[in-house]
Amino acid sequence: MAKRNIAKCRRCRREGAKLFLKGFRCDGPKCAFERRDYPPGMHPFRRGKISEYGIRLRESQRCKRLYGIRDRQFRRYFHKADQQKGNTGENLLRLLERRLDNVVYRLGMGSSRAEARQEVVHGHLRVNGRRVDRPSYLVKAGDKIEPLDDEKVRGRIAAIRELTKSREMATWLEIDEESLAGRVLSLPKVEELPDEFEPQLIVEFFSR
């Protein structure tokens, strides 16, 4: 993955929403978005009215930045969702939610998606007993995600999990607090998909 040189807090301010890119910091008083909830730049309030195209572009950018993926990869997800049966926007969000780094984050094994991605890339997790180091791996119903049998790895994930217990767990996932083994109960249904986005705006942006 290419390196992003834009500060994470500036991304939240640019999108006008908290994207929780810095984990626990985003819930505390040091969150930059809480202190400056306006766009970054020298003259943030002098910008004109956003166009219809701009509205759809911003929705697409917000979705990409939340899940931490780049343009080319996002387009591949869209084309894959468009080829599936059903609503393209819902299919797109379902694919993004099934990414392994997102599932690890949803299970509370990472304070942010970036931290969850790091756990995956470093090979600290197993899926169905097999070591997987691809953040883009798409989980399936019944998959079991667990840390390696390494004292340091399990200790770190246990400490993170202790701090993320208050976070609401996705209904299509579950985790055993003792073994730290997470399980995908089912693929996310329409009502279980995140409501931070207007998927139809993303579809319209790519279909223009």
C-alpha cells in the first residue's frame, strides 16, 4: 500500500466527520476534529457552495478514507459489486465490511483499522487455523479469526481488546474473551451495514 502523507486529523476535518483513524485518541479530548470541526486550509469558510458532483465525490472519498483503501482498489470493489445481484451500493459496503482488516477492527482486536491492518500484515492472525497476511482477504460466514499462539502477540491483542470492550460489536460477529477467537456468524445483512454513508451517491459517482 502506498504511503499517505496527509495527516490523519486533516482527513477527518476535510470529510466533515470523525473517521476514527487514530484509535483511542479520537474518543478523547485531544481529537483535532472536536476542537476544529471545519475544513483544513487557510480560508476554510470562504469556499463556495459544493456542486452535485462535489457531493458525490466527497461521499466516495469519505468511504475510501474510512476503510483505508486507494482509488484503484476502490474501483475494483465497485466493479465487483456491480456484477453481483442486488443493490450495487449495498453490495459494495458488504464487500468492504468483509475485508479482514475491517473484521479485526470490528472484533476489537485493533483500536483503529490501521492498527488492525498492521496486525494482519505482520502475520499475527490466523483464519481457520491458517496464517493470513492480506488485509484485503474477504471473510466468509463461519470463518474463525484468532491470534497466533505467541505470548507477546496474544498479550498485546488482549490489552487492546480490554480497552475496546465498550465499543459496540457488530451483530454478525462474535468473540470469545478468553481465547480471543472471533467468529463470522454470517455475512452482514442490509440492516447491519454501516450508516455513515449514502451508498447511492457513491454508485452515482462511479456511474457518471
